[in-house]
Amino acid sequence: MVPISVLDLSPIVQGGDAATALRNTVDLARHAEQWGYRRYWLAEHHNMPGIASAATSIVIGQVAGATNTIRVGAGGIMLPNHSPLVIAEQFGTLATVYPGRIDLGIGRAPGTDQRTMYALRRNLTGDDAFPQDVLELIGYLGPVLPGQAVRAIPGAGTEVPVWILGSSFYGAQLSAALGLPYAFASHFAPEHLEPAIAMYRERFKPSRHLEKPYVMLGISVFAAEREAEARTLFTSQQQSVINLRSGRPGQLPPPIDDIEARLDDRGRAILNSVLTCAFVGSPEMLSPRLDAFVDRHRPDELMVTAQIFDHAARLRSFEILSQISRER
């Protein structure tokens, strides 16, 4: 197995609250460090009743402060919601407090709906300024240039590693052109997985940041001692995906035993298109399937997420995956 990392959405479960979700995030991060995960990333989403990581840089600071060695970062910051200077200052501060441990994955999507996007950044013009914003951000994190009038303090000279996140060809082309590592969101957008990473590898231009292509692939893993238990755990994410794609985002629902009986044709179609990179089962089932995925796509790293209702079961799922990884 390739190196594995964690993508955490800090899920707020039905009947729970954001405070509990954030405590669970810190707890999972501590365990992930002990189990040998390489990174722990948090995702920026806004106006989502089931996600507690909206203030992503603050949560990253909490996680980094509660751990010692694991890399902590954003998977990602949705750059259109922010000015590049503010993000450079935030992550420059994190890198100053936790040197050598901070990553900055950035995405082009707003991570929310149009009205919330307007509330976040009211001066949006509709023009695609993302490539220019990425370059501006990287510049603020790099060495100070002669005559540079605006600097990120802290931030300048920290060289926080910047990743491009994507779910289409756009991110593949941009990360290849800039010579940056590329994280593909196959955990929720698997349709373009193969052509996107092929494009990235073919068009990659070495840079001062990276000599050769580096691909991270997002997957979902739901592991338990028995297959039936794992499939029951998976139903929370299945329900959540259907709710979100149907315009009804909410808190993470508890698992159910009879999801197939409750699915209509539309719900079944949503799951078949969104969750094809979800791996569900016992350790004996998961191991060969994960090996086959890695052999087929040749990722340099896997970023694993799991929207599991019960925190103890979520911990156990990530522990099982770490054991599988060590055995491979």
C-alpha cells in the first residue's frame, strides 16, 4: 500500500453538535498519528449543518496543537472565498507555530451555495481569477522579492507546500502547468479520475516546488470486523450524499439496516455515480480491493475519508485501514 492520510469533514451527527464534532476531530487526529497516517487534512465548507470545519485554519491549529508529528493541512481551502494575502497570513502563522508540518490544499469551487458564496466574498466579478490568485498566494509564501510592497507577515519565506485540489480537468491542467502536487477528489467525483490524472502526469512541468508528478487520490473506506457491520456504517454516508445532491443538506444521519428498500431510482443513480470509489467491508475483503485500486491508478498517496455516525466505529475503521496498510 502507498502512504495513507485522513480527510476529515468534522461531521456533526444528528442529535449532536459542533463542539462534539470538533472534539472528535482532535481525537481522531491523535489516533491517526499513532497509527502511522501521513497527513490529517480538514475541508472548508460553509452553511452546511453537518460539517463543523468551516473555519478551517482554526481547526487545523487545534489539530496541530494536539499532535506532534503528523502533517496537518487543508483539503482544502476554497480560494475564491478569500483574498490570497489573508490565506498566506493564516497558513504562514500556522507554519511558524508548527514548522514543517503544515500543508495548504486549495480548490476553485466555493464549497457552498451561491448565496453563501456572496456572503463570504461580496466582490466576486464572475471572472476566473483562480490561476492568478494561486500564483499570488504562492508568491506571498515564498521569499521576499526586491521592492515587494505587500508581504505576508507571518508567511513570507515559510514555503508552505501548496497543492491543487480538483474533480475535473481544470485542476489537472493547472497543477501540471505550475508543477504542483495534485489531489483528485475521487471520493465524491470519480467520473473523470483516469483521464484527469493521465492529463496531469502527461503535462506536468517540473518546478522549484516539485520535480515530478505527485498524485493523491481521495477514497472512502468503511471497515469493520464483519462485512454486514461495515455496510451498515456506510449507510450514513449514503443517506448524506443523497440528501446533499437532492438539495437537503443536513446533519449526518444514523445508519439504517434496509437502505436498499428505501432507495428510489434517483437515489440509486446518485450513489452509483458518486460513491464508486468507496471501499466497504471486512479487512479480508478490503485488502485485495485496495491493492487493485492502487495497481490500476498508481497514486503516490491515498487520502481517506469516512462519514461514520458513531465515533468509536469511525476510529475502529481507520485503525483497521492502518493495519491493512502496514501488512501490505
